[in-house]
Amino acid sequence: MRARSGTSIAISAGRFPRKKRPCARSVPIDASHAFANSTRARMRAWGNTRRPTVPLITWRDADGREISANVASGTNLMRAACDAGVPGIHGDCGGALACATCHVATDPVWAERLGPPGPLEDEMLDMVDGERTPTSRLSCQILASEELEGLILIVPPAVL
Ligand code: FES
């Protein structure tokens, strides 16, 4: 077949010309590269170009023993402690601010970063077993986030 402009177009008998596709066999496929690209594309579509974070949180008891765990962002630290098997953190009320069995303390630098407890949490902190400190918090009211990477929570000896 010959087009008007003089260029020739080859058409095999009984077939329509194929559309030129950018994918298929001409492009080498690297599975990990393809996966990474699709993940980035999805994250861009969601308006989120940052990777999901799992900050490392450490619980330290009075004897200096530590348990650390990577905690998914958005998880409350009482739940994370129970999942990690931290002794002394019970979370009897499931995070409903009704038991104070998730009492922890921090050092002053972390306390400043975490901010003060809310009014209900503040009332519950008056009912903790053992001694309330100026940096006491109820861990069910602290949500893991990227900013908490490296946080060390001290489990008071009275609740162990
Ligand atoms: S789990 Fe009950 S107050 Fe935190």
C-alpha cells in the first residue's frame, strides 16, 4: 500500500495495524523498579510523597532494662507496649482514659516535645499507682509519629 505523501505503510494481510505501545516487550522489565515506580505513583496520587514511618520507641524500666520496637505511625504507645510485651504497661481500659495502667514518664527534653497532657489525661494522672512525676504521661494518649523517632519512655517502678 502506498500513502499519498509517498511513504509506504506495511500492513499484513487480514490485520489492522497495531497501535504503538510504550510498554510490552521492547522495554526491559525490572520487577523491583516497576514496583517502586508504581508505589511512588500511588503515593503521589494520594498527595503523600513521604514514606510511611515506623519510629523506634524504647521502654526502659527502673533497672535499666530496655525493650525497643518499631511502631507504625498513628499507633498509640500503650497498644505498642502491650504488643511488644513491655512489663508494667497493662492498658486495662483499652485507651479510654479510665485506668491509668499505661503510666510512663520521659526525660524533660522529650516531655517538651510531646507537649503537656490534656485535661482528662491530667486528671487520670492523679490516680496512677506510684508517684506522678512532672513528665508523667499516659501512653495510650501518645500516638507514634515520625517526630518520636528515638523516644525513650520510662516505666515507673511502682507499676511493675
Ligand atoms: S489504657 Fe487506660 S488510661 Fe491508658
